[in-house]
Amino acid sequence: RIVIRDDLPQLPARESVFTTNALGLRGDDLDLSGHTALRVLTLGDSVTECLLLSDNDAWPHRLQEELTGALGRPVWVGNAARSGEMVSDYAAHMRLLVPQIAPDLIVIIAGGHDFQAALEESLIPISLDSPERLAAFAKNLYSKPNLEGLDASYLGFMWARWQHPQELDMTGFYKRMRARRAALPKLAELPDLTDALDVYAANLDTLIEGFRQQPKGTALLMATHPSLWKANLSAAEAETLWGGYTCLDCADPHYYDYPALARGMRTWNETLLETCQTHDVPCLDLDRSIDKQLGNFYDDAHMGETGARKTAAAIAKFVVERKLLP
């Protein structure tokens, strides 16, 4: 159970139910021994994980409904996304998780946490050629609790988990992070991120290289990362923000103003579009498909029920029009 106990701007008190199936994925159970339904696997960060949305409201589940209706045959969508993951993690999933699931289609919304990692100077190039490196990724990706690390204080998070192991209270996180951003001055310009963009493009190459190793008939759909960031935000929109920082849990973080964040996120999205074009990989510009307004988003990039519905509809339409599923 994920709870918001007090009414917050654009986050009224609520409780969502987050479950995983026997495979550890968010979604219906799947019998791996048969292939009676078309299989879709979603990878991504917290925007795909949809932590504050109950199972049936998360956009991957709604995508399952949209595709089943549009194609007239059973479709299973399994959601393997987790907060904080980025392209290097998806590249490891491509080699470790994807062969186990054998999906017909892989859907990845990429770039959000890669951009944030660049602001924190923690985006690094990856190589997954050695078994030792893959084993290290496997240990990191598959041995942690699903919701670990979402509190800005790790010790506080673990204490809360010990007291209420089946409940994650996000109220304090949103209050604290929004208040911290609001109280500190904002930088108008991003640092030079040219090297970080090169790393992002190289990691995308590694991800796509791993996809090329999948069996013939497996399709990949990449999508740009949507966000609320834009040149001009209303006061109501601005008070929902908490991202765009130089460090999550430190004494002296710096924050960037939303016009700078909007320019940076768009640059990351354009890099994804260019990389997909180079590799002939279908790419949906989801960032331009979801209006940057409250109602679709409840903070910097996370979507409420309305935004999730629009995301599922946009992806389903693209999948059907491009015939990415048989």
C-alpha cells in the first residue's frame, strides 16, 4: 500500500495498491511455458513504475487493455520498471530479463533519470561484455526490495519499512522535497552537459545492441520522456516541482529553474530520437503527446490517472499503426 496521508498540492490524500506477480513484475501472472497471449514488457523509471497509481490505473495495465481491444486478441503487459533506473539498467535487463520473458514487444520510456543523473554528475558509460559486469548488474537489479530507496533518508526509509512492511508512506517525502526546492535559489542555466549527452547516446547504443541479440520477431519501441517542465509554469504548477537537483540527500543541493530543465530534457529527448533514427528503431515522441499541464502530471514528470490513460492510448495507437505486434 502506497499512501499520501495529508492533502498536498495536486496530491490529495490517497492510498494505492501496488502488487507484483510470481515473476516479480507488476502485472497479471504469466505462464512462461505457453505463449497464448502476445507479450509486452515495459522498462523504465518511476514514470513507468507508476508508484502512486493502483495496479489497474498504471499506464502499462491500461496499455494492456488498449492493445487487447485494438488487436482483438489476448495481450499481456508486464511492468518491470523501477524508480531510479536508467538506460544502463535497461541494457542489462535486455540481456538478463528479456530472454526469460521472451516478449513480442519491449516498450521503454527513456531519458528521465539519465538526465537527472547528469545533473548529479553520476552518469557513466557502460560495458556489458564481461560476465562479471552482467553479474554485478543482476545482483543490483534483482536482489533489492521493489520500493527500496524512495525516501531521501535511507535510514528513515528502512525504519518505516520495519514498522510497516506492507506500507510505504510518501507524504513526508513529497512535503520535504517540495519545500526544499521552493526554499533554495534556482540556477538559470544548466552546466555544460555535452559529455553527459555523449555518454547517454553511447549507453543507448549498448541498449540497442542488446536488443539486436533478441530472437527475430521481437520488436522494440522507445519513447521520449514526458515532463511538466516548460518555459512558463503557473504558480500552481511550480509548487508541485521537486526535481532538477544536484544531489538528493545532501546538505547543500543546487536546483535548476524550470525553463532550463525544460531545455535540458528536450535535448535528451532529441538525442533519443536521433539515436533511434540512426538505428532504425521505432520511437514515439511521447513528450510532445502529453500536454504539459496539471491533471496529466502531479509533479515534475509523474502522471496521474488522466496522464496514464493518455500515455497508454498514445503508445497503443503507435503500436497498432506501426504494426509492432503481429
